[in-house]
Amino acid sequence: IEAYPSACRQSLLFQKLMGRYIIGERDDPPGLLWLESLDHQDKLDALTCALVAHTFEFQADALAHPSDFIPMTEGWIWAPKDALQPDTRIAILTD
């Protein structure tokens, strides 16, 4: 499956999933402290994509699915439903 991390940042579901990897907050510059192994944005993006795959397997109804009129030969970017609905989006996690 294909996923874009930025499509997950305003999802409450994904903020909860990512929260397992946050160990605190920093003051200067303001942001979150992640587990030591998540020391680069590319690693955080990889974790987000892995969590999309996990969600696809175990909670597929939480992801937006393509409409029936979209051909199977077209690619689809899987994203959490709650990040795509303006009334359910939340503040974005910062690094």
C-alpha cells in the first residue's frame, strides 16, 4: 500500500499511535522528544507508513478507501479518515 506521512499528521488515531514513541517535550526549540532510535524525520516518516500498513491490516475501516469508480489499476494513497474530515482533524504533532 502507499501512504504519505503528512496525510496522517492531523489524525487523532495516528497521534495516539505515534504517542507510544514520544518520551517527552523540549523547550528550545519547542517540540517533541522521540525515542532515541527515531532521531531523524525520515525515521518518523517510516514509522508513520508502517503504522498505516498496520492499520490497513487490523483496522482497515479507519482508513479512507477508494470509491468504486476508481479503477483498480490506479494507485491509491491510504490515509486515516479522521484526518480528511475537517470536523475531526486535530492540531499537528511537531517534531
